[in-house]
Amino acid sequence: MSKFWGSRFNKGTDALADKFSFSIGYDWRLAKYDVRASIAHARMLGKCGIIPRKDAARIAAGLTKIGRQIEQGKFSFDPKAEDVHTNIQSALKKLIGPAADKLHTARSRNDLIVLDMKLYCLDKLNEIIAAITAWQKAIVGFADKNKDVIIPAYTHLQSAQVVLLAHHMLAYVEMLERDKARLYGTLKRTGRMPLGSCALSGTTLPIDRNFVAKQLGFAKVTANSIDSVSDRDFVIEALSDLAILGMHCSRVAEDVILWATREFNFVDIDWSLCTGSSIMPHKKNPDILELIRGETAKLYSHLNEVLVLMKGLPLTYNRDMQLDKPPLFGSVEKIKDMLGLLTKLFAGLKVKEKAIAGRIHDETFFSVDIMEYLIKKGVSYRQAHDTVGTMIKECVDNGRKIADLTLAELKGYSPSFGADVKALLDPKVSVSNKKSLGSTNPALVLREIERWKKIVTLATGGFARGY
Amino acid sequence: MSKFWGSRFNKGTDALADKFSFSIGYDWRLAKYDVRASIAHARMLGKCGIIPRKDAARIAAGLTKIGRQIEQGKFSFDPKAEDVHTNIQSALKKLIGPAADKLHTARSRNDLIVLDMKLYCLDKLNEIIAAITAWQKAIVGFADKNKDVIIPAYTHLQSAQVVLLAHHMLAYVEMLERDKARLYGTLKRTGRMPLGSCALSGTTLPIDRNFVAKQLGFAKVTANSIDSVSDRDFVIEALSDLAILGMHCSRVAEDVILWATREFNFVDIDWSLCTGSSIMPHKKNPDILELIRGETAKLYSHLNEVLVLMKGLPLTYNRDMQLDKPPLFGSVEKIKDMLGLLTKLFAGLKVKEKAIAGRIHDETFFSVDIMEYLIKKGVSYRQAHDTVGTMIKECVDNGRKIADLTLAELKGYSPSFGADVKALLDPKVSVSNKKSLGSTNPALVLREIERWKKIVTLATGGFARGY
Amino acid sequence: MSKFWGSRFNKGTDALADKFSFSIGYDWRLAKYDVRASIAHARMLGKCGIIPRKDAARIAAGLTKIGRQIEQGKFSFDPKAEDVHTNIQSALKKLIGPAADKLHTARSRNDLIVLDMKLYCLDKLNEIIAAITAWQKAIVGFADKNKDVIIPAYTHLQSAQVVLLAHHMLAYVEMLERDKARLYGTLKRTGRMPLGSCALSGTTLPIDRNFVAKQLGFAKVTANSIDSVSDRDFVIEALSDLAILGMHCSRVAEDVILWATREFNFVDIDWSLCTGSSIMPHKKNPDILELIRGETAKLYSHLNEVLVLMKGLPLTYNRDMQLDKPPLFGSVEKIKDMLGLLTKLFAGLKVKEKAIAGRIHDETFFSVDIMEYLIKKGVSYRQAHDTVGTMIKECVDNGRKIADLTLAELKGYSPSFGADVKALLDPKVSVSNKKSLGSTNPALVLREIERWKKIVTLATGGFARGY
Amino acid sequence: MSKFWGSRFNKGTDALADKFSFSIGYDWRLAKYDVRASIAHARMLGKCGIIPRKDAARIAAGLTKIGRQIEQGKFSFDPKAEDVHTNIQSALKKLIGPAADKLHTARSRNDLIVLDMKLYCLDKLNEIIAAITAWQKAIVGFADKNKDVIIPAYTHLQSAQVVLLAHHMLAYVEMLERDKARLYGTLKRTGRMPLGSCALSGTTLPIDRNFVAKQLGFAKVTANSIDSVSDRDFVIEALSDLAILGMHCSRVAEDVILWATREFNFVDIDWSLCTGSSIMPHKKNPDILELIRGETAKLYSHLNEVLVLMKGLPLTYNRDMQLDKPPLFGSVEKIKDMLGLLTKLFAGLKVKEKAIAGRIHDETFFSVDIMEYLIKKGVSYRQAHDTVGTMIKECVDNGRKIADLTLAELKGYSPSFGADVKALLDPKVSVSNKKSLGSTNPALVLREIERWKKIVTLATGGFARGY
């Protein structure tokens, strides 16, 4: 038996049509979820007296065996059997005989595939949340290890002010925490059990949908059979979460690619994450980070793809919807690799403290500190900004340094200047003087490091309910 | 004063560069939020003694006046002033004089724009939630009014089974409820106050960020200044929510476009939402629905646009990020029109009961009911499916009807058939026989209608916490 | 030897990094082009005296052998060898020994991969052009076979006027001819040979790039070595051509899906391109067309993906660019299947003439004809449009037919009406009366069918240089 | 008169529906093309005797007057008139009276809008080609002015080899030449005149489509009326060309943003194209380049948008297709600004020769030259690569320089080394030694500069027919 629906047809399908429509090439990933779903379904059919209890037990036992084969990689998928459902159905028939013919009672592939996909999402999104937490842990560890390092920070890729490297790192951790919060929201919305919606209208058989939901760990059943088989929101929402997460990965990758250039020279990436050149023997290229940045394009396109797929489709099920799977599987698998690699990256990343130290003494790094010095003395923001702007312009134009200005010269710019302003021309002073919540002040940053250390080691995977 | 940063520069900007970079052409929409943010900020500056209380009061009073002008449409934006912030700053200076120069203390446009955008999102997403609820109400009303109408339902656009029109309508309501749940999640994650992050590192001035947050109704402040100015997740997440919502709109539009064809002939769209032809005097075209379907492409592209914009940007702020605004504003405004029009559509949609009644008697609509009849008699699913498939094929091939088969002929297909099977060949029987939770059973559908009626009239805007 | 660049490195690459960066999983498709490129390169090296002629001959012979293995499916790719180049390099070394070590002289993987990709594109785009022509031929044949059939044509999916089915079919043929023209343009721009650009700056060795170009059938060599290794325009352009072609496929699919509904009932799709239902034994679903419509989303996303990939990449080569391959290969392979299936579709599509004939007599189909009747009598367009609009409205409102109006009643609408206007209420008259170039007039359509018949049978693949 | 189709309707359209569907807010850009098209059409109607010659002349005269008003910015568009066609139609009626009612004979808005859009594209794409040429000219001028400057070139953003800055610049010029070639191809395919296709089927009136085509400068008329009104390929193709062009702009922007960082320090951007900071008085930010990079996202999304819009639309016209305009207009206008700004950028870009000169002496820049030195002495590529790789690794590990190695040490790495190898450790020698066509060899680069100088000053706009 390769297809569920042969009897009505007077002709086989075209071979190219089979190749084009068969999904077993990718939906084998759903096999273990399909088995789990079918065991719950069979038990319900038995419990409700829709099929004999004995048959239900036989089906459950057979599926359990098949499930074990799948997990051990011993189940052989038949590329000539349409999809994952028919593959398992066939195997079951071979294993237990005619009782297998009763499994597909009171359900359709339309509702079954939604259930399989939801079980897959629930499983994989949780794995991704755990992988994010592992990466956060690596970042926090890296921040902690380098907690005294001060680096230039950039806006418009122009160096702006100095900050603690650890403070920069915790920005990544915040971004990732939002990613986890989004994934938790998606998990929650995914958690409604669709089976029993059948083709689209429900069934006349006395099924118990709540029983199936409970067995599979769902909190609720879906409320409308038409919506149940037409809905792919949970796929799109997952792809959106992963696209945003990918965007974050691409930004981290860009930061580190820049920092690893000869020109920035802030960090050394471990050789194990670099590759060389076939023609330039001296090269050490940050390929893995470039690929992470590049794969983000794929994560975006997968999201776009399923949105486009679903646009303007009339209710209920249309075959187009089968094509939600390759993008979902692709994004899930890609992001897991990306997270794994980024975790390794931070575990092995070396900070070139000496080189960086040579970079953070340019006086312009402290222009805001000087401006705020004036503000504290009662000068208005506008005037303070103009004063410091003019002073810097003239220093640059005349090749001078603020540190070398006489007190008279300083007072020429603003009578509010005292000699003490020169103490501000120091990176350590600059970060320490910051006072505001969320700033790069070392004491505050340390407190944040400690806060995050606790979160990322929570047994739960560490979701801070703050977001 | 048209720019915040003139003093350091020895040359004006190029006119085309100004045209290309000025954002006032679209960010005027943020004016009222910018005013609200600045009032809270000024009060904080006064309270903390960073600027004199008198100046703070003067600023707040001036801004309140400007805010009123904006609300009344009397504020005139200067296209030659860079952006919304400089526009308001200039107006304030004109209004209250030098005190205005103290407003921009302890903040940067980098953190201010994030705050403005967050206030905009919080406001607009709540409006959209209310508009969704209004549409749900119209759909529920339409379902209620036509609660006895039975229509063909489709998979693959091939007629499949009969369902209550009301059941189909409630599928839309479910879809929309998920949209609201997503928007609530986005609102929650947007709700962290970024001001005080300044350019990127925080400030040395003794600000009170929690005070600002409280005044503006935020539950929390952001935890990391670098993340605060680099983050555009909330924009992307909002655009993703609206893209999915747009996809739902496009599917509803497609359903109704099909139903309004001469060929389907299920409904009559009110003339006020149709247009005619410049060359074919008889035409009545469902333009509004076509445009709704079409605008979905824009909602998708806006999402893609901001994702692409942000890909690979190094931290912290880059000017590219200014371009998150046109897509966000565009999607917010477009979706609001779409929701308003769809609400009107269902208020005025007429069901052609007679025409539909002529369409739901084809025997194939009841094939699943017959199959389940056999299953109830102990036939396996596989056998029942084959039996009914064969029976239908032979009826079609021989131009016969199941209703006309003799009992002997029926028993030829399956000994389990009795004469009572013919009672199933009736649309009313078909929907009534459905038993499962979430099915099209009239009693269950009625219960759902009542449930939704309550939800959509809740003062809160009706968010069912179920999702 | 698994990597080209081991010597400089003091550590192996990480296993996950290898998995993430190895491209052999997809770029094996380039093997035959890589071999062809390398043979030409080796011959050039020998001819120019850069390596001994004997070595060049040995390399060419070895590669020829490998090329044959590849074509016969006998070459076994090693998943542990980085990419297609290293795979072939390793095989060559095994086959011919040390001489193999000279092959990679005066080239880099940066220029080699561009050459391989260009050879792939030249090959595959030509195959696609041929597949389009085959589909055009099937459409023209279908048009010819049904050349007398008149169908309703639609705007806004509302029936508008009647046209020849063949005329509708030739619209598809026109669309496809533009696709071919675009592909020819892309082929032309792809046709510049990049090898010899080496890593990015050219080489100090006395190579002869034109010799390589000539051997491989390129008209020219690329003019700038930096551009040569940085350029992926040809990939994006190909993906754009295929996305537009996919859009055309999706529109044809939509037309036929609609026509195959019970409601439209214009055509019967061959069973071999349909599938059935696991729960509704009577269903015959147009799955292949739905999947073609759906896969269009993938073609779009592949285009978007490579554009996003390349955005903002600094010159010259970045590793991100490796990721142009999966989208290109994916689109090429998908579109070929789509074209093959659509060719089969039209070969087996049956027109339900009788059902259609019952649909084309509604008088509104002829409103434009009546309007033009008045215009020919000197009535202005505006007045004629209003007259016919009013007449139709009143007929509909009063349940009357134009055919039943008395001459007096007709003249009441416009004195220009004569009794002969009623002759226009006939589908055959309607199409025959059309006169303009490009219209649905049967004589003109026949002429077009004959024109296309010639084009699609040209040995060249039939590109009409008109576009 | 605000709508063409009122007579059949018994109810006005809804105000929100009008707002949502009216296109005059953006399609006013088509006014001058609409006028030009209508003049040609009116003349044809007169010539063919379809309307009196006197009326045709009156219409043409009236439209000429309106055309002049439009060009002078004196035409006032009525936001309450549906679209550009109704606006002009109304103005014409006011101007010349009843004769105006004859203009819309033998055409529909369906074919008219395609003609307007094609005229717009032909006009604007030619302007863009000219703007590209102007930018190329600026780049060539910049290259010429700095023709002796040697810079580091990068792969993977890791410095790789040295090249002439001019050589790098000419890579940009090549990219842009391909852009022009693509635009020329699009222009060619756009050049078929659609008017006379009417709603979809042609007309019974004796029109002369070739006459209209000739007047408007089209080489041909479209061949199929259904295709004519359904086709938006030319819009998508233009958007694809502009997206690729935008990608090129974004890459140039990224190069210059990097070069303008304090870390790279290669160039100084003119102040007129930079902006400052509201909080950091010292900042000089490359905002214009960041915005150019950012706007690329919009160009991509516009392409995606129209592709998505058109997916799965049944033939012929659907109202969704109206929405092709905002993306097209948006991309055309944005790219023109981008090209103008980039032209200015290169006109004012200053090269920091001294700073760069300090960067090009690292010995690793010459590793390929050394490798090829060995190859010239008969060493195999593989061995040469390993030898140089090992030598560099040991030098780095031991803090030594190749320049300081003794001859014996050199020979220890390879007996083929002579003392002359040290001459290669010089940037000037490195570029001069390059020999291959398309390489960075100064003589070849100079020849290329001269070639391009001629091309970009050609009266034709300078399209090198090479691509």
C-alpha cells in the first residue's frame, strides 16, 4: 500500500508527479512524532470503543516497536511511499496485519500532519531555547573572564565612547533573552491539539479529543475543525522567531569579524573555527562567522517563503501547505548549528588586551564626559555641546590635545572649565563615572554578570520571565 | 537651529544629502510621542536637580502647548528641519527661549527615537487589537444571522463536505484571536523604557530612569544601554504580527472573492465596496477585496525589509536603522484600513441562500459520513474507504445515484450496508451527525457563537486569554 | 589531502564547523563543470610552459577519466573533503600522482568557483529554455486542438467577455517567450570567462586567459580581476528570471485549478496528475498544480536570499558567497520539474465543451459589443457606456432580457439602436466581430497559432528574437 | 465626473473604500505619460474615422494644454477623483466640453495603464542609465586622479594582497556596466505597445494599433490582448535590475564606510555627506553611505512585493495589480537619489595616501608572489604553497621577518629560493609583476582607465555593448 486513496482512481500517478509531490524526502523527520501521535490516537479509539481494545493495543504495541526502530536509526523509509504517514502505516501493516487498517479511523492526513508538525515544533523550539541558554552562558563566562577590559564602542562604525567589553557582551545576552521569550510565546500558542478535526468538519464517531491532548501533553484542544486544518500560524511564527534570532547572530558575527581584522585587532578567533586560502598561504579567515552571517539570509527567506505560500489560499487545506516543511526544518537545523558554533566561538575567543589598550586613549572618546562636566556646572546642554564641539574642532585643526590646553585656554572655551576636567581624559574614569541604570559602570556591569550567571544555570533552561 | 550637531562641522550638508536623510517627511507621526517622552524626561531632570525645577516646568508647559497643537493638527512641521526631534526642539525654543536648550540633557537621539517608537507601537498595536475585535464582532454577528445556512466546504478548492456557514466564519474568528495573542506578546516585550541609555553607554548625570518609566506607563527600564539603542526587535516583531494578520485577511478576501463569482454565487458584496468597469458597463468587481489581498504583499515586504536592514549591522546604532520607520508606519496604517473595510464587508454581506441550497445535495458530500457508517458497523477504515471509493466510482461511471441503488446493490458493496444509509444523503443530517468537539455540529457551533459574543463585547477589547 | 591550506594552521577545524562549512553536500553538482574547467586550464598551463606539457597531458587525461566516472555516476564523493574542488583534486592525485599537484597553479578557488558556476548556468539555463519551448509546444497543440472553443474571460475573477480558449492559451505562450528572452540576456551576460583572476589581483605567471575562454566556449574574458571574484550578478539574474517564470507557472496553475472546480467545470485534469483523499473517497484533487503554485514561493525566496546574502558585502570574496549555490541549484531543479509537469498537463487536459457552452450566453458578455455598436453609430463613448449600463441595470432589476426588448424599448435607451443589435448577443458573433491586431478574432488567432507552431519547432529551441 | 462606471451602480462607494482604492495619491506621476498616450490615441481615432477628425483635433489640443500644465506643475490633481485617468479626463471635459467624452473609445483602463507604465519605465530607466554613467565617470575620474595609490585588498575582510586603488575602482565600473546592460534588455522587452487590447479581448472598432505605436516610439505592438492587460513582467524586471544595482551600491557603501573608520583610515568623506551627533560633539558619521546601504533593503522588498502580488493571480486583470505602482515609483526615485549621492561622493572623496602607505608593507601581502616565484622555478603549486605557508608560520611564531632570513634559511625552506626573492617584498614590485589580463598591473589598469574614459563620455550615455 503506497497511497491512502487508490480505490477511486482509474490510473496511476505520473512518475514525475510522484517525485514532485512526495514528501518523504524531508518529512521523515516527523516519523517519531507521527508514531507518538498515532499511539495516543489508537488508545483513544480503543478507550471510546470505536475500534476493539485488542486492536488498539496491537496497534500501540506495533507503533512502539516502530518508534524504537526510528530512534535507533533502523527504520528504513521507502522513497516510493508518498509520505511519512504512509511509510509508517505500511510498516505497521507488515508488523501487525489487518488491525493496522483501523488506525486511520476518525482522522485525516489534514489534521494528523498539523499534529505532527506541532509536536515537532514543541520539541525543537525547546531544544533551541536550551541552545540559546548555552550560548548565553558562554558569553557571560567570556564577559566575566574579561571583565576589566575596556574597548571602544561605535555608532555608525565610528568610534564613539569607551565601554567595558563585558557591557557589550551583556547586550548580546539581552537580545538572546528576548529571543527566548518570543519562542516561549510561540510554544504557548502552538499548544492546542488539532486531531479529530478530520478532513475539515469533525467526525460522527464518538471520539475523545481531550484524551488525546492529555496523553500528548497539550493543555487544550483546538476549538474549530476548519481552522485546525487550515492553520499554519505556528510555523510562520516559529520562522519569524528564528529569523530575528538569526539577525542577532549576524550582528554578533559582524562585530567579531570586524574585531578580528588586522585593522581593529581586538580578538583572536580560535583556529578551529577559521579556514585558510588555497592561494594565499598566510590567510586565516573567519569563515564560520561569515557563513553564520550569510545563513541569516536563508532564515529570512524561509519566513518569507511560508508567508508567500499561504497568501490568498482559500480555506481549508490546499496542497501548497505541504511546502511549509522544508523551510521549517531548514531553519530549525541551521539555527541549531549556528548556536552551537557561536557557543564554541566565545569559549575560545581571545582578547588582545594590549592592542586594545593602545586604542582607547584618543581624547574624543571623552567628549560626552566633558560635556556632562559642563552641564553639572549649570551650562545648558546646547551650550555645552557647542563648546566641546568647537574645542575639539580647533584642537584637531591645530594638531593639539585637550590634555595640553592651559587652564586659560580651557576657560576661553567656557568659564566653567576647571583644571579637574583633564581627569576625565581617562578610559577607566570614563566608565566609572557613568551612573545610570543599565550603563557601563563597572559595579553595575558586575551586578548584571552575577544576575545572568544565575539565570543561565537554572535547570529550566533559564528563561527570565522579565520579557 | 535645524541640526543638533553643527558646531564641529566646517561645511553645510549637501542639499540632496539632506533630502535623502531627512526623516521629517514620515517621522512627524512620532511628534505626539516625542512630546510625551520629553515632558516625562524634563520632569525627571527637574526632580533630580540636573536642571533647575523652574526650567523643567517651563519645558513641560511649552511641550504641553506644542502637544496640543499637534493633536489639533495646528503644528506646522518644517521640512527643512532634519527630523521630528529637531522640529519640536525648534518650536520649543521659539516658545520658551533658552530653557529649551536644557531639554536634551542626559539623552541622545539614539535612545529618544527608540522611546518614541516604542510609545508609537504601544499605542497603535492596541488600536489594532481593538480593530480586530470589531471585525470579529462583525463576523460573529454575520455567523449568528446566518446560523442555519449550510455551505459546501473545500479542500484543494474541490468541494469536500458540507458545513455550517457559521462554522466557517468562526474559523476566521479563531485566526484573529491568535493575531491578538501575538500582538499582546509583542506589547509585553516592547514595554521596557530605554531613555537614559544616551548615545550608547549611559550617563554620568544622576538621572532616575524608573521615574521616567513610571510616568510613561512602562513596567520596567531596559537593562543594558548598548542593547537599548541597538535593538529594533519590537519593530520587526510588530511587522511579523501584522504580516500574519495580513495573510489571514488575504485568505478571507480570497474566500469571498470566490464566493462572489458568478460560478460559486454564494454571496453578494455590498455595492459600496465594489467598483465598475470603464469599458464593460455590466461589471461589479470586488476591488476592495482584491486590494486587501494585494496589500498583503506589502505587509510581507515591510517585514522582510526591516530584517534585511538589520542583518549584519555591527552594534550599536547605525544610520540604516532610521529606515525602520516607513515600513512600520506603512504596515500599521494599511492594516487598520484593511480591518475597517473587512468589518464593513461582513456587516453588509448578503448570503444567497437559495443558490447555495441548490449546491449541497451532491452525494459525494456525504462519502465520509457513509464511510463512518460502515466503521460504526465494525468495518475497518481501510475497507470502508475502499468500499465507498469503489461505490462512488461505479455510480459516476454508470451515471447512477447512491440514492437509487437497491438494498441488494448496496449489500453488494458491503454486507454491512442497510437501507438506513440513504438517510445520510442529506446536508442537515450530515452536519447534525457530527459529534466531535470543534466540529460543525449545529449545537456546538451555537455554543461557540455564544462564547465569542461574550468575548468580543468585553470592555478590555476582548482578548481571550486562551491563546 | 582534504584541504588546500593546511600548512599554515596549527590545529584542525572543529567538526561542527566542518559540517557547517563543507559544501560537497550540494556542490557535487558542479563536478562535471569543474573537470571541464580544469582540463582547459591544464592545457593552457602546458601550452604556456608554466608546467611541463607532459604533466598537462597527464592531468587532462586523468581529469577526462574522472569526468567519465562522474557522468556515469561512478565517482564517489567524499563527504569529508571540503568541497567539489578538493574532491576532484584528491581523486586526480590518486590517479596520476604528483603531477596533480601542479593543477592548481595560477588560479584560486575564488576564480575557479565562479567559472564552475558560470558553466553550470550556461548549461542549465539552456536546458530550461528548451523545456519552456516544449511546454509552449504543448500549449499551442492544445490551442490548436480546441481552436473553436469559446470560453468566458475574466477580469477581477468576474466574467467579462467571451474569447477563444486558444486566444487565452496564446497569452501563456507570449509570457513564456519573454521568459526565454530574459534567459538569453542572462546567458549573454554570464558569458565572460573569469579564470586567471586568481585570489583577486591576477597572477605573475604568463597565463593565456583567452585560450581558456576559447576552449570553454566563452566569447570573452572578464576585464577586472577584483570584479571577477566578487561578482554574483549572474546567479541573481538567473534567479530573477526563474522567479518571474515561476510566477507565470503559478498563474497558469491558478487558472486551471479554478477551471477544474465543480463550479467552473471547464476542464478535466488527467488522473495521473491528481491525487485523492485519505478520508474523502470521492475526491480528485489538483495537487500538482497546487504544488506548482506553492513552489513559486520558494523560487521567490531563493532570489531574495541571494540578494540579501550579497547586500553590504565588502569586496572582494567573502565566505557568505558560498551560499549562493543551494538557492541556485534549488531553483534550477524545481523549475525543470514544474515545466515538465505543465507540459504533461496540457498534453492530457480535456476541455468540457458542453459544460462551457452552457455558460457563454449571458447577455452581459456582450455589453462592450453593444456599446461599440452605438459608438459606430456616432454615439460618444461616455453616452454609449451610460446607455448600456442603464439598460443592463434595468433588465436585471426587472428580470428581463435584452433579447426580449421591443425595438421601441431599445430606442427608448438610445435612438441609435436598431433591431440588428440583437444579433450581437451571440458568442460566435462576438469573437468574430473583433477586428484589432492581437484580438480574439478567430482568423487572427489562427494566424498566431500557425506562427507559434513554426517557432516552437525550430531546431534552435525556438527563440523568437522579437522580445 | 469622478468615476468611469457609475451608471450601473445604485449606491456610492464607501469613503474608506475610496481612500483605500484611489491611486491618485501616487499615480499622478503617470500624468504626463497618460497625456502623451491619449494624444496619440485620439489622433488614431480621428485618422481611422472612429471619431470625427475635428473632435480628435480638439482632444489633442486640450490634452496638449493639460500636458503643459502638468509639466509646469500647474495642474491640480483632485484627490477625490479615483486615479490619474479620471483626473485628466475630467480636466479635459472642463476644457473642451462634450468632445472629451469620445476619448475613451476603443480602449480600457486595463490597457491604458499598461501603456502609461511602459512609457514611464522607458523614460525613467533611460534616466537611470544616464545617472549610472555619470557615477561611472566620477569613479573613473577618481581612479585616474589616484592612479599610483596602492592599497591592501581583502578577502574575508582579511587583508590579502596589494592592488592599485584604481583597479579596485574599476571593479565598481564593471559592476555598473552590467547594470546598464540589464536595463537595456528590460527596455527592449518593455517596448511593445499594448493599447487597443481594451478590457481583454480587443475591439470591434477599426483601430490602427501600429499608428499609435509609431507615434509613441514603440517598435512593435503586443501580440495578444489577454497577455497585454495581464502582463507586469516589465515592472518586475525593472525592479530586479534596480535591486541588483542597489546591491552594488550597498557594497560600495560598505567599502567606503570601512575605509572611513579610524581603524582602516584610507579615506576622508566630504563633510557635506556626513552628519554629526546630538550627544557626541566629535563625531563625523558616514550617514549617507549607511542610508544607501539601508535603502537597498527597500529596493529588495519592492521586488519581492510585486512578485508576491502577482503570484497565483488568474488571468486577466485583477485589481491587486494596481499595487505594482508604489514599489516601482519608490525604487526608481530612491535609486536616482542614491546614484546622485554616490557620484558626489567620489567627486569629493580624499585618499589618505600617507596613512595607507604605512599599511602595505606587511610581508604576508606578498606570499602569493613568493609562491609563484617558486612555481616559476619548477616547484609544484602544492609544494610551493606548503613551503610558503610553513615559512610564514615559523616567522610569525618566532617574531621574524622574511626580509631578515639568511639565504641559507631561505634555502632550508626550499632549495629553489635565491636572494632575489626578497625583491618581491615590495608593494610596487608586487603590482608591477602581475601579468595577466584583467590583473592589477599598472600598465593594464591605465589602459582600462583610458578605455572607460571614452565609454563614459559617449553621447549615447556610454553603454558598452560588451555585456
